[in-house]
Amino acid sequence: MAKTSPRSKSASTPAVEPGPPDFVDEVESLGEELCGLRDPKAVMKALARRLVDRYGTSVCGVWLINRKKSTLELVAEAGEPGIPTGLARLAYEETLLGKAVRQRLPQVAPRTDGEGDALVDWARENDLGFVAAYPLAGDADAQGAFLIGCAKSPSKSSLGLFRLHAMIASLALRDAELFSSTQGILSKLSFLMEASQALNSTLDLSELLGRILEVAKTQVNAERGTLFLVDDKTNEIWSLIAHGLGKQEIRLPLGKGIAGHVAKTGETVIIPDAYADPRFNPEVDKRTGYHTRSILCLAILNKAGKIIAALQLLNKKDGTFSEEDAEFLRTLSGHMAVALENAQLHQALLEKERMEKELALARGIQKSLLPDTAPLVKGFDIALLNEPCYAVGGDYYDFLTLGPNTLLVVIADVEGKGVGSALVMSNLQATLRALVVHLHSLDEIAESLNRMILNDTRSQKYLSIFMGLIDTRRKGLHYINCGHVPPVIVRPKNEPITLTEGGMVIGLFENAQYRRGHIKLQSGDVLVLCTDGITESMDSHSDEYGDERLLECVHQSADLKAAEIVEAVSADVARHSRHGTHLDDKVMIAIKVG
């Protein structure tokens, strides 16, 4: 910049009192030195150093306003003597610096004592005869002030330069803060993009938990962290923690501890001193030897606003956690929530596929245990219907040949559905086949089954069963009905016969008693056995198919072959329940006496 002559008092901008010949050069170098800096602290340090090095001031300190705490905080100093630590933070209402900030004008300390101003008193104690404060205030609110101390009063031109320094430093500070803020925003946006990519690049839940923690710890500079997921089924929070070479799952009741409280309420918790907070439990520190200083814990919500996790971070490395830390993590938590739900959905799909494969295998095994077709028995036409509704279930039927003229027909229904019932069914089959070898009385077999099912505490299930022992030569039927759907015999030109003799279901009472029944079969008789999947099939009005409809259908088709009778009943049940919602396995056996 070329030198120009001082402007006249009538100029449009305020005139600066003429200084030394190099005054304009000083202004130019001041602007170049301060306005080229991008770090606010660097601007303040350069200002303090320049005022000491170039203008002969003994000491210079720069304080900026902390509006949250209503204090002035020392950010830069130069010269001797050094400003004491006790003066690094000042309540600006009653200080020379505060007066300069409030009035936005330079303030010179009186020659007497500091009138309660500790900073001025300190200056006087160190033989600084001239003490003045200059506000850092441009067109906007004041940002702070700097204080200079000299052994003697500066020249009038120096005082003008001090004011000019305050004006230019204020502009440079605002530029640096704006640049720093912009860079901070860009940095956070960049971090958000990178974090989002990192979180959404895996569907492995265990790996994702680790990535979320690394992202969160990096952003807020935390030493450790834990991510707790909410388990709605158990009303708990759980996480995976390092244990030896692997990971161990830990679970806590929802609402217990800091993380449990956050997961239940959604409240963000910031604790600067963990051991001074009654909510902190030091037991983990005692077990691990770790010392928790500060804690930040916040909830992670999905798009519907539901809390799905709680993120807990420990020990900020460079101080204590702030609301700014929490706010940025809340911004990031949306990405965390999406990634977590995607990973959990993926895990659920994998688990479903695994279960379907296991159920298909179990169904194959169960199917192999049950007869595919009815046996061929001279003098009898036997047909079978087996329509499974579930992959595996508790319906059981069997045909056991006990001699050249003896056939044991069994049909049973284990309480409940699914794998547990299927296991009881397979156990029932093995037990029954073992019992019929040694016991030939149906009531003894029933009592033995009851004891064995009761002693199997793993199952906690009961079952209904009908066993019919047919003498194929004499056409006699010995039977026992243990709480099962009563089989019926449809006899031409006679009332149907219901087979109810027996006792209660198997597996409920230890001393249950059973008694067998007997009936003589006749040519043309149709014996129908079924599970409740037939009789309890419902229509859209929850009306069951029932025993009466079953009897009516069997009566109408009694002249047909056994297989055709089964088909007729199956079709009739399907028509009745086509709009219903009750689903169950269906087993039916039709035996027509020749």
C-alpha cells in the first residue's frame, strides 16, 4: 500500500490523529499480520505479541467473553510480568475490562488503587504506571478486550494505534471465528458422511456395534464406550463386551443404572464428575481397575421416535463432555438407528432362514417316524389323512402289528404346537413301541405312559391319546380313550357309537386311573378316528365344524370306500373353514369293516 496524506477532519470517515511517519505502514502491516490468520487464538496471540514487541508496552493480555459463564477468560498474553493464573478468569461486571466491553470504549485505570479491581491492583503492584483496557468491538457486540500495562504513559500517537489495533483485531477475530466455524461445519459434514458410509457398510450386528462405538469415541474424544440395545421382549438392555478372545453378552433391567435410565426415559445425561453423582455405580470400576471420570449417555431413537439403544461414553480425554458433544452425537444417532435396525432386520432374516432349515429337517425326521400309508389288513379297508399345518407339530398316529391277527391303531395329540410338541410326540412313539412289547393291557400301557410323561420334567406338556386294539380274525375292538376326541362307529341303520371309555389326558395327574372298553365290530361298520384339527376347524364366524357335521358327512359317505370317506370329510371341512382363521394339523383314520 502506498503512503497517503492524512485525511482532513471533514472527510466522511473519522480522522486518525497523525502519528509517526511510518503510521500508515503500521496500519498496513497490522492488517496483513492479523487478517491473514484463520485461528482465533492465533489472532489474539499475534495481537498481544505485537503490542509488546512494537510499542514498548510491558505486558499485554487478551480476554474473550464466555457468555455462558458471564466471565472474561484469558486467551493470550505477552510481556513481563506474566499474568497470574488467578486473573485468567474474571467476572467482567466489576473490572476495567468489563467496563471497556460494556461501554465499547477504551478505559484508563486511575492513578490511585484499582478500587477493588484485582487486575489493576496487580498491575500497580508490578510498577505499571499506565493501565488501559481496549474493547474488541466492531459493528457487532463486543467479543472481549485487551489490557496493556506500561511503566509510563504512552504517546498520544501510540494511544491512537492501540485503538486501531482493537478495531482491526476485532475484525480479524470475527473473520477467523467465521472461518473456523465454517471449517468446523464442513469437518462435521465430512465426518457425518464418512461415519454414515462406515455404519451402513456392514449388516453384521456385532461388527456394527464396534463401528458405532469407534465413530462416537472419535468424535467426542472419549476413552471408552458401550452401546446398549433395548430388548422389548425381556424389558432389558443388552450389549456385547470384550471377554478374553471373544465377546460376552451382558444384560441389565431397563431403567437400572445410567444407561438403563436413559434407555427408558430418553434423557441425555452429562456427568462431569462421576464419583460426585449418586447415579453412578462404582462397582464396575472396582472390578476392572478402571477409573471413570466423566460420562455422556444419550438415547438413540428410530424414525418413529422409539428408543432402540443407549450410547454411553466415558472419560473425555481433553476435559469434560459438553452439550455440543451430545448435540453432534444426536445428529449422528439417526444414522446409527438406521444402521442398527437394518442389521437387526438382517439378523432376524438369517435367524428365520436358519429356523426354516431346521424346521424342514425336523419335519422330514418327524415325517419319517409316521406311516406314509395305511396298512393292508384282510377284512378291513383302512385309509389315512394327514394334513400338517405347521412345519412340525404334536399330532401322532401309528399302526402297530402285534401279531398275525392283532393291529394296534393309535392316534394322539400333544398339547401345543412347534418343536416342543414334536419332541414329545417322538418320545411318545418310542415309549409306546417299547411298552407294547412288554405290556399287553391297554390300561397298563396308559398308566405307564402317564408316569413317564410326568417324570419328563423337560417337556411340561400333556397329551390326549386313543389306542384301539383290533382282533382282525374275531373282529373285536379293545380300546382306551385318554381325553382324546371320541372316535365314532357309524353302523348301518343304527345310531352311531361313541368310544369314550378310558380316562383323563396323559401327563397331568400322577395317580390317574384308566379302564379299557370293548365292542364287537360288524360288517359295514365305519370307525372314524381324528384329531381336534378336524372337529375344531372354524368358519369366519368362529363356528366349529364339530362332531355333528363329522357324523353327518360320514353317514352320507358310509357306502363308499375308506379312502373316499376320508376325501369326503376333508373336502367338507375345507368348505366349512375356507374363510376361517383357525389353523391346525389334521389327522383322520377311517376303518371300514368288510
